[in-house]
Amino acid sequence: MKKKKKFYITTSIAYTNAPPHIGFALELIQADVLTRHHRLLNEEVFFLTGTDEHGRKVAEAAAENKKSPEVFSNEISAKFKKLTKILNISNNDFIRTTDKTRHWPAVKKVWLKLKANGDIYKKKYKGLYCVGCEAFITKKDLIDGKCKIHQKVPQAIEEENYFFRLSKYSKEIEKIIRDNQIRIIPQTRKNEMLNFAKKGLEDISFSRPRKDLKWGIAVPDDNNQTIYCWADALINYISLIGYADNKKSFKKYWPADVHCLGKDIQKFHCLIWPGMLLSLKLSLPKKMFIHGFITVDGQKMSKSLGNIVEPLELVEKYGTDPVRYFLLREIPPTNDGDFTYQKFEARYNSDLAKGLGNLVARVITMAKNFKFQIPKSNLPVGGQNPKFKIQTDKTWRKHKKALDNFRFNEVLIAVWELISFCDKYIEKERPWEKSKNQKEVISNLLFAISNIAEMLQPFLPETSEKIFRQLKTQKSKPIFPKV
Ligand SMILES: [Zn+2]
């Protein structure tokens, strides 16, 4: 028997300084579509998500809420876990960086290996630290003395830290990005990262004094220092699959086939993470898929503006699949996109209720009214009308091409073109009027609908299953393998 191809996909892990907003929901949903798609291709897929819980930002948010970092982080992490459930995300596991059994041993092993390779050293450092970024930043990252991303004045810090010798791998990282050894999607992000690498990467602070930051993992051989949260967080991609004990699952799944992440953390993933992997002599992830930000009514989501859209509320109001549909259809996969309730309801009404819902209801009703025998098993119908078959095949080709290129919105555009093709066909053929080709027309429409349900399986799993149930076919299979 041919060995199944493996596919290892991750989201970034969500920072537990605040409850989830729709930006992370988008990332989860995008990764879930890829996951379900690869499972339908009969690959052995492992999909990992989780929460990043250490660092100053979490410690500060906990203090603001008058809670210990442990209690606060537990609460927020539980919300992210709940989010994966309500969005119908089919992740195989959920990693928490506070997990002392499954995560910490790998972080410590990595640290000691980097050190043994001569890539960790101690030095006195003076710099500007942005808590929002959880990183030292330079003058280039400032506008009017404030961090470009967080609009906050960074802290001037002078301390003795451990550094990671990223500069040593700078040339190699540049080459890796240029030659697509790690393919960065989209191209604009690749160019950005390549430009950074070309300028030469500097060594990066990899620890903080323990007296200033207790909320984190202590450096294995130096209790006075805490491992930098990124040098802890990035390890999640290898810790959970068993790097520390060199488990079978590690050998099987590493390297990751795709890391999904947002543009705000691309430097850590595209520059620092490869540097660490080069030092560890581990294979490099194959692809980095980078999405943009979601604005609300054209503005950045922020606590102070009070415009944060909570995905939990959205799902309670509209249901899971409408939220999945909106984010995949309306938000360009690799650019920024905008959310408004008007846009959401417009898509909901025109595409889901009227478009898809209406077509399926009409065709099933006609089939029942005319006592059309809906086949019990998979539908071999269709194809009697060559135009119909051609249109469906064309949609499948677009579906495949767009999905291979992470263009989720284009897949959905193609499927909805097929829906409107069916609508026009119905208007033209008027199958409710008794005619001799009534049977053929309905048969063609059932064929199209079963294909549409199949095309939507990775995107709108519940909706797709509902259609299959109405067609009484067995096409849909459970895709929640437990590990
Ligand atoms: Zn910042």
C-alpha cells in the first residue's frame, strides 16, 4: 500500500493578553480550510494551534485585571480553545506554552543546543523595548518617538542579556528566502523579508533578567534569566509533535508544510525562526502563508476605540458557517480587509440565504414534487447536458488552482458563479412546467448541487453536510481524527 503523504500545518499561537478578535478567527479558518482540503486528498494531516502565554505583555494585562498571570492566562487560553470549537476548527491538538510537560522540555533542549553550538552568548545591552511587539526595536521602527505598530513610547532598557547569534545565519537566510526554500506567500511579503535579510540581520536578545520578568521559562543553566517569549513561543511548532524526546511523530511531521501567520509577526517567523532551525540543524518549514489585518469600518480594531469585533458574539448571532463564509469571501487572503455589520449582512442575505440556500431548496423541492428518485448512494447523474458538465469541470479547475495558491476568496467566487449558472438554467428550462426533458433538467441540477456541496466541504463543512444529507448521499465523511 502506498504510504500516505503527510501534511503538517500550524497557525501562529495566540497571545493571551486579550480575548480573541476576528483577526485570529480568520487565521484559524484559513488554516482549517487547508487542513480539511488536504484531509479530503487523503493525506495524513496534523493541524496545530494554541496559545502563547509568557512575556511581559501577558504579565501586564494580568496585573491590570488584578489577576495572577497564571489565572489570567488560563481564562484567556480557554476562550481561544472555545473559539476553535465554535468556529468548527478541526485542529488535532492545542498547545499552551505554559504546558510544563509537553512544551517546556523542548524549549530547554533548544536553548542548550543553541548554546552548545556557540550561538548563545551574554552581553550588556542598551536598547528600546516595545512591550506591544515584545521586542527590542530600533529608531527605524519609530514615528514621533513611538512604535509604528503600537503607537506607544518604547521603554529604554539597559541590562545584561543572552543573545542569539542571528548575524551568523544572515547570508544563508537571505538565500533561503530568495530561492524559495521557504516559500513566503504573498510575494510582497517575501520581498519585504528579503530586503530585511539583505541589510544583514543583527544578533537578537534572547533573554530578560528574571528580576524584571518572572512570567516565563527560566534559562536552563542560569536562574537569573528568563527565556525571551519568542524563543519560547516559536518552539511550539516542534515541541508538541515530540522534539524533546525525538518521538516518531516528530520525525513524521517535521518540517511544517505551512505556517499560517499575520503580517505583524512575519519577521519572527521568516527571519529568526529559520536562524534557530539552521543552528539546530533541523529542516526548514516549506511555506509561510501571511495574512493581513481586519479593520472595522475602516479603522484598526482597538480597545480604546471600543470597536473590537468578538467572533464568539458574531457566531452566536449568525452561526458558524456565515462567519467562516464572510471572512473567507470578503477579506482578501493576503491583504487587509474591512469588516462592517452591513457588509456582513449583505453577504449573508445575498450569497447564503438567497444564492446557495435558495438554489438548494428549489432543486430539492422540485425533485420531491416530481417524485424524482434521488439516488441513494453517490450521485452518478449529470453529464447528460454537456454544457453542464463543462461548467462544473471548469469550476473544479478554478477551485483547485485558487486553493493551491491560498486564494480562498477566488474559490468561493468560482462556486458562486456555478450557483448563478444553475439559477439561469432553471429560469431558461422552467422545469416546473411539465415537459419531456424535466427529468434531465432536475438530474443535471442535482449533479451540480452535489458538486457544489463537495466544493464547499473545506469552507462550510456544516452547510455542505446538510446538502449531502438532503441529497441522501454518503459523500461527506467525518474529518475529525483524534490523535
Ligand atoms: Zn510595538
